[in-house]
Amino acid sequence: MRAVVVAVAMGAGALALVSSPAPATAMAAPQVTSVEVGPSPVVVESRDGRPVTFSFLVDGATTGGFTLKRPDGSSLDVEAKKAGEVGGKQKWEGTRRFGRSDAPGTWNVTAKATSVTGTGQASKDFTVRQVWETDLAGFGAGPEPIGRGDTLVLRGRLLINGTDGWKPYASQKVHVAFRALGASGYERVADKYTDARGRFSLGVRAWRTGWWRAEYDGSDVAHKSVSDSDRVDVRIKRTGSRISGFTVSPNPAAKGDDLVARGRLEALRGWDGYRGQKVNLLFKPDGSSRWQFVAYDRTDRGGRFRIDARAERSGWFRAEFPGSRTVRGSSSRAVYVTVRTPPAPAAGTRIIRFDAYPEPVKYGRYVKNRGALQIWKGDHWAGYGHQKVALYFKRAGSSKWEYVKTVATGTSGAFWTQVKAWNSGHWKVTFKGNAGARASASRADYVKVKR
């Protein structure tokens, strides 16, 4: 503290000494600079994750650290350690491995340094990207071989290995590339966007023999991928073919019925029957856009074929000839077959423990009837509750059963009722059945009435 002495002349020459304190100068907190994130952006490309290093420079600090803020606003801390000096300043670093559980988007890192004079900090935004593996599965080209100038159909499916495993990757552009026989590289010739199931299908003209493949360029969130190649031989223009008289019977059919598809394969050489050729039967279920292979047959000497199938669900059938060296492929008209599901067979029922009592009973007193109704559940009997059963009586010496009354079963299928006894005879209970249960009857129980 400095003392300022001021001499002031006061009257008789006396001197007054005045001492006043000067304000203390505050010491500055550490200054944090050069906040860096490496690599940036942070790209997580596999389940192994991506190690990321955070660093900053500071004039002088005793402790340091980083606070990371996720896109949703939550945060986490990363420890920092001294890592040398740069330009006369301390360098602090911290490392964290980013994995598949870290959300993509804009993150923020705040670097903090503390010394005896206070805490300094500086922030920086950085981006985290999740990039997932993709696969072009089931790629194929057909028919093969194909006539020069004919349309080649290329199909496949794009999948992405995301947080829930392998799933179809919709609305992505897939390129089709071709390498001609003798050429050194592939050239892209067409493209197609995938549908909701990740599938793509397109037709191109085939002019030369060579290899076809599908290519996906990837994106900010997906790796690029290339399918297996499929060689297609292109041959001289072949003659045409057709499938005539195609039918499927019976139609309509019950589920589980045997279906028979018939037709005739003919070649454009007078439209004679084309013998010894493989004809495929295809099926497209209701609500689907995809044809599925069912079975095949080879044509007889008249070009005729017969293919057996099983009726499982309603949909379209068609016959398809994939073609041969000299004859192009063709398809029949599509035939719609209605498949009806038969109603489930009614379950069996039974009435057990039926008893009319007391035996004997006095004239005009009550005779009681009890028992239980059960239904077959496929592997065991169970009580059939809330059903109506009818009580009948047949007088001694008579052959006619007379209706007495109706009783409802309880939750467990048990029933009980009573009526006044006027005559000796047999008692029984019947269940008339319903849409899901067959009828049944109890045994007859004789009760003698004493006068």
C-alpha cells in the first residue's frame, strides 16, 4: 500500500500528514484459447466407434476439463490433462470415444481452466455423424442368355445396418453399371430409386456380353456399397414365344386345395408347340407387388405343361418361360384365383356328472338335476360357461321325451335346477350346439316317484 503525503500549510505553519489507500489491481482468470476438436466432424463409421481428442491452450492453470453438450441439451464431462506447451502456453488435452449410441447432430464443447485467480472457459461447436454400413443384396440380371437388343431386367435390394440391425433402405438412388467383355472398367448406364422395402428393378437394353452390377454412392449417414457382379451373355436376336391357353383350377378354391396350372408354350415358327422347355409358375399374393416362384414343369412334345400348386391365399398366377438360346422368353396372362378359408370345425362338447336326485322322490316333491357342460379345447376338456341346456323327461312306459325347461350354465359350465315330480321316469339334459360347438346330451337318469 502506497502512502501519499500531502503537506498543507495550516495557519501557523503546522504540517498535516494524510495517508490514503490506493485500490488493489484484480488478477485476471486464465485465458482459454485455441479450442480444437480432432477429427472434426466426428464420423462414427462402425461399432468400434471413433476416438476424438479435445484440446485448448491457456496462460497457466492448475486444473482443466471439458464439458460436452449433446444435441438434446444434456451434457457430460471429459477429463483434461496437460500435454506440453505451445508458444509458451500450456496445452491441455482430453479424449473420448464416440460410439453408435451418440446422437448425430451439432454438439458443443466448453473448455475450462482453473487457477488460483479464477476459472476461464471457451466453447466451440462440432458435428457428429453416424455413418452406417450398407449392402446391395440379391442382385441379379435376367433373362440369361438374352437376345441382342432385348430388355434385360436388373433387380436387387439395398439394406442398411442401423441401430435396429439390417433393414430395407428406401428412397435411395442405386446405379447400374456395366463392364463389357474385354473392357477394363465399369460404366454406369442407368439408375433407380429404391422402394419402401429397399428393392429396385429396372430394364435396360442388352447389346453386348458382359458383367452387370449395382452401385450405391452412400450419403452423410450411409457407406457406399457395390453388389456382386452378374455376367449376361448376349446372343443373336432370337425368335419369339408365347404361352397360350393358361388356366388355373379349381377357381375359386378352398385353402389347402391342390391347384393345377395348365398351358401351352409355342414358338414363333408357325406357333408350333415348343417341347422340352422349362416353364415356371409364379404367384403374386393380394396386396403384394412381387411375383414369387412356385414350381416348374418341362413341356411335352406338344409344348404342353402342367404344374401343381397348393392354394394358400388369394392372388395372381402366371406362367413364365425364361427363354432359350434360340427363342425369347415370354409370360402368360395373369389369372386371379380366389382362395376361401373354410370355417373352423365345430368343437366337441359333452355333459358330465349328470344326476337326477333324490332317488326315489315323494310325489309332488322336487326332483333336482345337476351336471356340467364341457367343450374340447384341442388337447383338454374345459367348462363351457354361459350356455343354455334343455331338461327333458320321459315317463315310465313311454317312448317320447318331453321338454321341461331351459337352464343356463355357470362360468365353470355347471348347471342345477329342480322341478316337482309327479311321475316316475327318466331325466336327461341336452345341448343343441352352436356355430363353434357341436350338440351333445347327457345320459338318462331314472327317478322313481313314491306316492
